Amino acid sequence: MKDMSCAYCAEGALVDKFGIKVTELPASKVYLFREQSHRGRVIVASQFHVSEMIDLGDADRRAFMDDVARVATALRKLFHPAKINYGAYGDTGCHLHFHLVPKYADDAFEWGSTFAMNPDRTYLTDAEYADLVAQLKAALAV
């Protein structure tokens, strides 16, 4: 069941504030996070409006985590981060989603610490966003 006050359910203007839709996978929607202090940062949101992983049935939970792993594999292939941080928050937005945040050891910004939700440091041009979306689609083979 969708909640049209939820950015991930309604999409459009609500999600456009912070993300650009890349694609839909079997159990999720993938968004490029507009703030790119960590090159390649994305959000993987469940196709279902649930708050917690435990709200999904076994098959849907496995499918969602398979999607998260598929996206992480694409990020590693494209950007070669030293580590990918995974954040599953949602205190105020109760739709299951993971932030996948590539971290780079040669980038002092937040290396060795938790990533900021929105550091408001790095935004790209429309052409740069389009290029990243195209790279992600190709790496995800969609």
C-alpha cells in the first residue's frame, strides 16, 4: 500500500528535492542522491511502503537485500571506493530505504566517521548527473 505523503511512494517533486531516479529493480527503486560529497552515493528504496525490514515477508526481504547488494556491486565496479557505508534510517520518513555511501580513503571528508545525511557541499551540473545515471544504469545492466 502506498502513502502519497511519502517521497518514495509519490515520487515526483517530493523525491526530486534530494534524488534522481536511476531505475527500478525487482524489489526496489534506485535514486542518485543529489548531494554528491561521496561520489556515487545512492538510495535504494523498497517497492513497498513499509517501515522496517521485518515488515516484509521472507521472499520480499531477500529480494530487497539482493537489490542492495546488486547496487553495491555496481558502485564498487564504477567508483572503486575503499568502503561502502550502508545507512538504514527513517525516523521521520517511515519507508524502508538504504543510503549506500561510497567512502574513499584518500578523501579526508568524513573518512573514518559516519556520513552526514546531507552535508550540502557538492552538487553537479545536469550533464554530470545524467552521466552518473547512465553509468549506474549500465553497471546495473538495466
